[in-house]
Amino acid sequence: MRAREWLLLVILALLWGGSFFFAKVALAELGPLTVVFCRVAIAAAALNVVAGVAGQGLWRPGAPWGAFFVMGAINNALPFSLIFWAQTGIASGLASILNATTPLFTVVVAHFFAQDERMGPGKITGALAGLAGVAVLIGAHAGSALGAPLWGQVACLGASLSYALAGIYGRRFRTMGVPPLQAAAGQVTAAAMLILPIMLMAEPPWSMAAPRAGETWAALAGLGLLSTALAYVLYFRILAVAGATNLLLVTFLLPVTAVLLGVSILGERFESRHLIGMVLIGLSLAAIDGRLGRIRTAAK
């Protein structure tokens, strides 16, 4: 990847890293399916307006709605529901650790379904090193998996697999000539349509109290506008030029952003394990990107 793609990946990590926090706040008053629907509906409303102004509106003949619905299901509706459901029983930090298994799944899925992203020693080693770096970075929180509900952990792993499949499937939008903004708008619009009837049956709004805390409304806005609408425009832009495996390296960066934000904003202590974890993650990113292999070859 070029410097531009790496910069976009870091920004995406910041946006998605905030989603675990926003979700935890919103789940204090709302059910997981309600939070999922609000997230994608807010994003869909914003992106449809922006896409329309940019002349990339969805509501035209020939729009690839079939692909939008598949992508909305496996990249939004299903993984969001699994993660938010899991977060009702496990900590956000553990959810982010389990979410960091996405590149592992992606390396395997891409090997079988993407001709130009074959599995090799560098990618496998890099994915395992990245996962180790995440565990070291989180430190004591990694051990909380032993006491966390098994169903929550399995749900997060299922979401990671779904994200991996979506990363491979979403590559087709570039060959179809669908711009990143339009792909993002179509995906979240389809996801909102898919999750709405399920939410109405499982968590009917008329049977639940409206959120009272201003923090809940702010969290929903953050989830929809920042962690979804803006994030998925960047997602499709990176996917089009860097591929699924490189794109989903972002899940390794989520715990890094959480630690750095905690140190810089909340005054938390920076420990030696943080540095070790970040070094491992940095090496893993370079290995999967192919940079380490090129350096080793040049040195011979």
C-alpha cells in the first residue's frame, strides 16, 4: 500500500475504534437490534443525501441492488448484530480483541476466493504476529476471555468471519464501476431494510421506553455518522486499491488507537507491554503488506 492508503487505514481505525465505545453507551438503554438499525438508518440517510448531491444517487435504473443487499447483510446487518449482542455480555475490550481475528479469517478466505491474494508464509506469519501483538497490547484484559460468556466470544468470532467474507465480496464493486460513495450508501441502505422487520419483531419500539440520556442519542449519532457513514466511504476506497487482506488489517489497529487515545486524552499510563504490542503489530502489518519480504530480498 502507498502512504495515502496507510493514512486512510489509520483514520478508519480511529472511526471504527470509536464504535465499540459508542455501542456500549447506547446498549445501556437500547436493545442490540435497535442499536444496529439506528446505526445503519442514520448512516443511510446521511449517505443518500451526500450521494444525491454528488450525482451518485441509488434510485436509478440498473443500480446493483442485489450486490448491495448481499454486502449489507454480511458486512453490516449480521456482524453488527452479533457484536452488539455479544457486548451485552462481554467487555468492549474483549470484543475488540476477538474482532482482531478478522485478518486471520481474511487470509484464509482470500486464498480460496481471490486469485491475487493467495496465502503465503508472510501473510500467515504476519496475521499470527498481529494477533499476538493485540493480546500483548491489551494485557490483563486478554485473560478476561476465560471468564466471559462463551456465546459472546463465539458471536464476535462469527462477526469476524462475516467481515472477512464481505471484504472479498466487496471487491466486485470496483469491477462493476460503482464509486466508493455509492457502494457505501447502497450497502447501509440495504442493511437498514434487512434489519428493520427483524428489529420490529424482536424489539418493538412501542414496547420500550425512549432513551432518556443525552449520551445515548450522542452515541447513536456517532455510530451512524462517524463509525458507519464516513467509515464505509473510506472502506470502499481502500478496498478498491489495496485489496481485502490489507484493508482488514485495520482490526489490528483498533486496540492501538484505543491505547493511544487513553494515554493522550484520559491520562492513562503508557506501559512497556504497549510498546511491545505495537511493535508486533507493526511487524505484522509490514509482513502481510509484503514490505518485509521486499526488504529481505533487497538485503541479499
